[in-house]
Amino acid sequence: GKTLLAKAVATESGANFIAVRGPEILSKWVGESEKAIRKIFERARQVAPAIVFFDEIDSIVPARGYRFDSSGVTDRIVNQMLTEMDGIQPLKNVVVIGASNRAELLDPALLRPGRFDRIIYVPPPDRNARKEIFRVHLRRVPVASDVDIDKLAELTEGYTGADIEAIVREAVMLKLRDKLEPGPVEMKYFLKALEKVRPSLTSEDVERFERTYRELKRMVG
């Protein structure tokens, strides 16, 4: 969902899109992680206008000194990221977007003007959004006439887009195991899938996200 949102921004703006998963940057070899960051920004400058999207960004730029990391690799990555975003070499026509479920872990220096200076909170999908997410994932799935998308949306409070995708996938698998042949997936299989696929988010998670958002907004101003 986050990647698609960032990609939509790039498409609408006509910019090139570079997607990076945070954990992919980490390397046990000294200097390799910083080198990977440099290469990403070099490429972005070459193909500008560009949008660089870091998913799970908290995994590579946590607050310095936060983790017990004897190699100091994450501290060096933070320093490299700061240099690339706000250093001597200008970052012209390049927008950097980071996504995180643990934004409170980010190094505060990244939230200063000229770096990540806009904070956007994407809340869990509401009932209407969940209904549309079901529609998207059911486009290529033959469903029986008794499938009630409104009811499914009502029953999935706290479910993310990925959770809903998992429900649809599980319902299809349950149908195949039961009948051993392709065919329309009935409502009962979706209800059984709901018993197996639990929501990723709790009310405590949502409260934490909202609290973090308010705190970061105060920091950014």
C-alpha cells in the first residue's frame, strides 16, 4: 500500500521512481551500506526528476546510539543519509519519501528543514476503504452470488490492506481444499478465512501511531 501510494505520486508528477526496502541496505561489510546509499542518490540525481522511496526506513536510520551495534553501521548510514539529503552536493529535483510503522525510532536530525520536513499519517483503512480494497483483490477471483462485500468490510475493523489480501487468498485456498476444483468462492469461505487471518493492528497500535504523529508534527513544525 505505501509503495503504491508513493509510486502514484511519482506517476502523477511525471518523475522517475526508485523504491528501496530499508533492510536491503544493511550489510555486514564495513562501508558497503553507506556505499549503497550513495549509489541510490547518484542514480536519483542522474535520472531527475525523481522520487526515492525508502520503505521500513526506521531499520536503517534509527536514532544514533539507539541500537547496540558494535560496528556502528546504522550510525554511519544516518550520517551518509544526512550528507546526501542536505550536504554540499545539491539534491535538485529529487524528492525523498520514507515510510515507517515505527517513526518514533528515526534519528531526530532527519526531521529538520531540508530533510524530511513533511509528516503524513496514513491511518488504517476505514469501512469504505476496506470495501474498495476487497473489490480490488476480488477482481480476478470468481465469487459466488452470496458474497457480501459490505459485510466483509464491516467484519474487518483493524485489518490492513495486506490483511485483506491475505483473507482473499486464504478463502480461495479453503475453497480449493474443500472442493478440489476451481469455481466461485462462496461467502462461507471468506468467513472461515476471517477465523484464520487476524488483524495486524490493535487499538493500542493505532493510539501509538496517532501519538507518534502528533509528536513528530511538533518537531517538524
